[in-house]
Amino acid sequence: MFWIGTVVVVLGAAALLYRSSSDTSSAQRGQRGGRDTAAPVTTAPAHAEDFPIRRRTIGIVESIATVIVKSRLDSQVTQQHIRDGQLVKKGDLLFTLDDRDVKAAIARDQAQVEKDQATADRTALDLERYKRLAATNAIPAQQLDQANADHKVAVATVEADKAMLRSDEIKLDYTTIEAPISGRTGLIRVTPGNLVSSSDPLGLVTITQVRPIRVSFTLAERDLSLIRKAYITKPPAVVRAYAPGESEALSTGELEFLDSAVDTASGTIAVKAKFANEDFKLWPGMYVDVAIDLSVRPNTVMIPAVAIQSGQNGPFVFVVKDGKAEMHKVELAGVEGDRAALVSGVNDGDKVIVEGQMRLVDGARVVEGTSSNAGKAVGATQPTESEVAK
């Protein structure tokens, strides 16, 4: 019985060894077959073109000028010529105040001028008579001096009256309140019949300039040399404003202001751009995404951004050459939308793999085949029937 058990054990061990050898051979054949099978991929050609050096940040829209319109007189509003939110031009009539007191003061001033002018004329005639009498020693010199002084006093009084008249005429102008700037009115705080005062801090209405308009934002200190160059360039650098999350620009303007110092606390510098805002898409106080073109990098190789892979040694792409995938380490100059700009690693005209690269290794055989995202990559190679058959 012992030898029978021994034979059974030996036969079992031999069977296990045979099965293990068969599985190993099958796996090796499978691995060889996998290496020999070309992986389907989608490619897109690399193109060399001018690449804008663009910086993106968040900005706030602000008005170039805001004026609180106040009365310069203590009076009563008799007429209102505008409505809430109305667009006005500089010089447009806004309000009319009660001018009866001012007109009465002007009439009084005119009468006073005429009265004192008559006195000045009389003293001038007296002075001429005293001069003739003094020439013949008919009157003492002291009397001539007094006549001369009286005439000068009368003339000065007339000038004072005229000054008072001009002052009241200016006050009459204050009874018609005009727009000091062009812009949009806010909420009107007074209506006809209300008393207004020159000391009222709120004023009658606020006018905010909305075109042109500014966007204020900050940029990193490391880009200062590029910012300064873009600022002094004629024409200045182009700045675009976007609604948050939108890809279409609301408005396009130009760089207008660069602060005189860097904020050492944040490491940024304040910048402002001016926009024509003819369609009023930019509104004071709103936040916008800002993109500014600081410079242009000429003859830069551009590829679809989906081709970029991350590795332990940095970003890389797969380039198809002679039916094989070659791993190329790349240096990025920047990413704009769905395209990436490269400093090195890929040449103009190279075919980079934009889909199917996740399962590849360096030197793997590939064939351009079908892809659900083939149309998403600009210039992506479309499959042919022969390639699919392979």
C-alpha cells in the first residue's frame, strides 16, 4: 500500500508541474502577441506659430469719474429734467431751483451801481472845478486834496457794487444745475418742491461715467519686465474682459495704467485697462475675468493640450515615427485653451498622439485608428478602412 500512495503523489506532482509549465508558456505567448499587436491611437500634427504670452487674473470694473451733484444754494427745487438711470451728457440740464430771490438781489445790485456811479460822476466834476480854483490860489490845497479823495472813494464804491452784481449773477447760474460730466444718473434723491441745501452730503443725484470705463486688476511681480514693455508699447497691450466662466469676451480694451510701486506684501503690482464700453456690457462694481497679452513668442510649436502626459521626470508626449510611439520629454511655454505651447521636445510637423496614449510605452507599435475624441483635436488624423482592418 505504501508504494501505491507514493506513486499517486508522484503522478500528482507531475500533473501540477505540467499544468504550470503550460500556463507559463501560454502567458509568454500572450505577452509576445501583445507586444506584436499595434495599439490604435489618434494623432494630430504639431504646428509652429506665434504664441501670445498671456496672463489671466480677476479684475473689478470701476468708473473713471463719479460726481455727486449738489446744490450750491439754499433754495427750492422747482423743476426736475431727468429720470432715474438716464444717460446724460456734460452740460445737460438736470434741475431748476427757485431763482426769485437771486433775481431780486441782482435788481438791487444794478440800482446800487447806478446810484454810486452818479455819485462818482459828481465827485469827478467837483474835482475838476477845485483844480481850476487851486490853479489861481482861490482855495487852499487841503480842499483840493479832499475833493480828490472823495472822487476816489466814489469810484471804489462803484467797483464794489459791480463785484456784488457779478456775484449775484453767478448765483443766478447756480439755480440751473447742469451735468458736470457725461454718464448715467443714479437714484434721484429730491423731487420738485423739496428744499435743498449746499451742505447736504448726499446731494441731488450721482452721475457715474460708464463709457469709457476701466478695469482694475493686479499681476505678479515676476512679470514686471513684460508688463512695463507692454505698457510703453504703441499701441499698448490688448486686454480682454470676460464674464466669469464665459469664453467669449465682453469687451476689448488696452493697458492704460501701471502703478509706480510693487506691493511688497502681496508681491503684485496694480494695473488698469481702459475700455470703450460702447455697448455697456461692463458695469461699475462687477467682477470680470481678465486676459492680457504681454508679448508674443514667435515660431512656437503648438500641440493639442490633451497630448501632454505627466511623468516622474516631468511632462512628456508620444510622437509617432515609423509606426512606433516615441516618448519625448517636453518643456511647456504655456497653455491657451485646448492648445499647449512647447519650448522643446517636439518639432514642427511631428505627429503627437492625442488619444490612446495612456496604455503605451516607449517604442510600442501603434496604428492610427478610430477614436471617439478624434474630432476634438484640431488637425487629428482620421482613420482609414485599411488601418481599421489591420
